[in-house]
Amino acid sequence: MTKVYKSIAVGVEEEKRIITIYYKPYIRYEFSAGQALSRYLQELKNGRIIGRKCNKCNRILVPPRLYCEQCFRMTDEWVYVRDEGIVNTAVVSYITQDARKAERPEVVGVIELIDAPGQGIFHRINVDPKEVVEKTVFGKRVRAVWKKSEERVGDVNDILYFELVKS
Ligand SMILES: [Zn+2]
């Protein structure tokens, strides 16, 4: 392995050219989501959003954390929150999740949850990109559209997207 790197370094210096190496990494890993995030993912599979409440600052943390970083103490209880929020930030994305060019642009942004002020979920928002450009989407109320229960796997993509709440 060391020899390979040496020859690359020499090649770059002597020939003044850029060497490009293509390889497909084979990386397998697993990690524990932890107690709080595991429960969050399980509840997403059930079609519900759950958070942790800190009784000192009265915040509901979503995604849930067992420790309140503002109060330096453990959070106190599990709380279900409605799957509704307000569009806090939004951008028009022209690339897919895996950085390929999107067939059509989509709007993504942070939805601040009605029941958990200051906490948000970054997700797709099913609106015309024009609403972002014209800044009319911000502050609008949206609701999660979920996958069918048999299709949910315990992932944030169990929510397909957020859509505008008709008033
Ligand atoms: Zn707190």
C-alpha cells in the first residue's frame, strides 16, 4: 500500500499531471440509533412523530433526545406531536438525495412543528418551486403525507412529503 502512494506522489511531481484514481469503496457499517432515536424511528413506522419533553425549559425536542442541551439535564417524558408544522425554511433543489441531477426540481426545507416550537424536520415540501422563488411558501401550514402503513420501515422517508393544509 505504501508503495502505491509513493509512486503517485512521484508521478505528480515529475510529470506535472493530475492522477485520477477511480475506485468503488466497499464499506459496511452498523451503528446503534440509541434509545431516543430508536423510539423515534419506531414511531415513524407507526405513522406518528414523538419527541422528548424537558420539564425545565418546557421544550419538546424532535427528534427526541434524552438530554436537554440547554438545561444540562435529562429530559423527562415522551410526548406525541402532531404531524403538522409551519414552513420555516425552503429551497428549490435541482439534485437528488444522492447528488444526481433531478428530473424535476423539488422543494425541501425545515418544517417547524406546531407542537414543538423551535424544533423542525427537514423534508420535502410538495409545493410549486415558484412559491419559494416568490417567497410565498414561508410561514404556511403543512401536514405530513405518510406512506401506507405496510410500506413504512422506520425511516424519516416514511413521511413522503409535507403538503399545504387547505384552509
Ligand atoms: Zn431543558
